[in-house]
Amino acid sequence: MKAYVSPKQSLKQFTAVESLISGMILSVLLFGVILVKPSSATTRRSTDRVSVSESSRIDDDMLVAAGMFEVDGFVNGDVFAVARDFRLRGTIDGVVLVASEHSNIDGDISNSLAIFSRQAYVGATVRGSAYMFVQKIEIGEEALFSRDVTLFCDSLFMGGTINGKLNCTVGSQVKISGTVDGDLEITSDASIRILETARIGGDLIIHGETSPLDIEDGAVISGEIVRLEGEKSDSNTFSFDDVILLIYLVFAFFVLALITLFLSRSHFQRATTAVKKESLRSFAFGIVALVVGFFVSMALVITLIGIFSAAVLFSVIIVVTFLFGPIYAASGIGALVISSRTRDDLGISLARVFVGLVILFAISAIPYAGGALFFLAGVIGMGAFIIAARPAPKTGNKELQPSSLSAEGTP
């Protein structure tokens, strides 16, 4: 049984390492993404400020790193942004992934929204799912979420409309004045206030040992009020500790990817191409390598001299499968997510590795199936590693120099 961790205890740990984590994530993203060069004439870009004016339209994905990033116009593509301040008042027809100190998100987002921030205000229309890891967040009355919302925060004020479920882990205070069509599930030991204007279409489920509940007259809860003290009913539900661990893992794998890129960039590119364009072949190579490596190791164990050799071989297989394999797989996933017609450069390679790692570790968090999918990615990455290690043909095959993923133009 997984021991229950008080949200207050988790948040104390979160506060203690918050600056370190934020600094690592922002530094890594800035280093990786800032090298992506722009090509769109409608985007004004500099070290301190990037803006898409109200009259501008960008028909491409955007990877941005800046002190201030503002979108007042229309972006027909996904947006991956790192900034001290992020402001959206326009429309983004795609996925939005933001890491920032402060976020002010209005306007319209046609797909999913993911935020990692210290402080955020969300008043936008979000037509996909939303995932927000924010210290302090306010969801304005004008906000509209078409699907489920997942929150990890210290302070929450929710005044908008969610046409789905709201699942939140909160440390110090919770105030709900808006509408949640589905279940409202809160993990907190802090005070929970359901204001008179609140409308909850499903159950109100509270996980917490001592969290006081205040429901004002006029509030409507269509389902049941369920209080679960101690361990959460779903032992696979993540706490702040789990999220922080995933952030550290993403950072560690990103650093390893950075080292690998500098040691052998051409091999890294060939492995990425193998994952992207030959995933089944890569999987087959990975499975064969695992099976052959296992039987060779067992055969070597029979002899006294072979024990050491078997241990070395088995260690190499483990390292390649569970360390380098996920890196190559993540790079291939990032290549599928961030498409472009331009040539590859270091900044683009780092950007797609990071995006792929975020996706891969998010998948690994799926209960039960996540571990198997992560292992599968490692096997595919291992096969791609082997394919890329083979001598390159002297035919000038362009696949050995894969096209770039930059949405921002020619390097």
C-alpha cells in the first residue's frame, strides 16, 4: 500500500526546491530553444521580447525563448514557449506548452494547454485538456474548458466553467465559484470553500485528513459529497513528490541527451531518423539485441572467466535500453510532434528532445500501462542506436541527415 502524503507536507518540499526546479527547467529550455532562429516576417523577435501583433498571422509552429512573449494575433500551429512573462490575448490553433514565471492567458486555444509557472491567470477558452503545475493560479469567470482539467498548485481560485472533471492537488487554499460539469476531486488539507455561485454537476470528492469544508448557501452540488481520509482511493494518483521526481528525471535525461549530441551528433541524428521513419525495424533490432544479449550472457556465465564478461554485457544492455534508448525515442517523438521543412541545427535537436522527453515521461505516468510503454520506447531507442551505429552508406542518402523540426525558419 502506498502511504498517504499530506498535501501540506508535499508543498513544503515543493517550496523548498521550487526555485531550483524552476531555474533548471527554464535554463535548460532557454539553452535548447533559444537557438531556434525565426523566419516569419510577422513575428518580432529579440533577446528580451517576442510578440505576435494583433494584425499578424503565423501559419507554423512556434518555439520561443524570451523575457516577454506576447501573442495578440493568430497562430496556426503549436506553441512551445519559455519566458519570464507569457501573455496570450489572441488565438492559437494548436497545443500550447508554457514554462514561465508569470502567465496571463486569455484568448482562444483550440487544443490542449500545459503550464509550468509560479503564478498564472487563465481566462481563455481551451478546447482541449488542461494540465497546470502552478504555485498560485486564478481561473477567471470568462474561462471555458471544453475537457478535463488537472491542477497542482498551492493556491486555487476557480471562477470559470469546466465542461469535464476538475482534479486538483492544493496546498493552502481552495475557492470554487464557477461551474464544473463533472466530478470535482480535491486533494488538500487546507480550507475548501464552495461559494454560493458554484455549480458542480458531479460528485465532490475530497482527499484529506483535516481539510475543513465550507459550502455557502446557494451553491449547487448535483452528486454526492465524499470525503476520503488517509490514502487516496487510487494509489496511482500522483502527488507533488511524484511530479517533482518526473521533473528531475526529465532534466537528467535532457543533460544526458545534450552530452550525447556533443559526443556524436551524426549518430544521434541517424538514430532519431530510425525512430521516426523505421520504428518497427528499430523495435525488431531492439528485441533481437535483448534476446541475443540475454542468451550470450547466460552462456558466458557458465565459464568462470565469462562471468565478468557477462556482467559487462548485461550492464551495457541495461544502460542502452533504459538510459540511451529513451533519449533516442524521445528525440524521434519530438520529431513527429515538431515538423518542419528546414534543415537541422543544435537548437532544434535540443528542443525536440525536450518535448519528446516531456511526452515520454507523461506517458510513463499512466497507471499500469505507463511502465510498459516506457520500456517499449527504450527497446525502440536501443534498436535505433544499433541501426545508427552501422556504417553509413556512401550513397548520400538524405535520411542520414534528417530534416529539421524548427518552426521558426532557416538556421
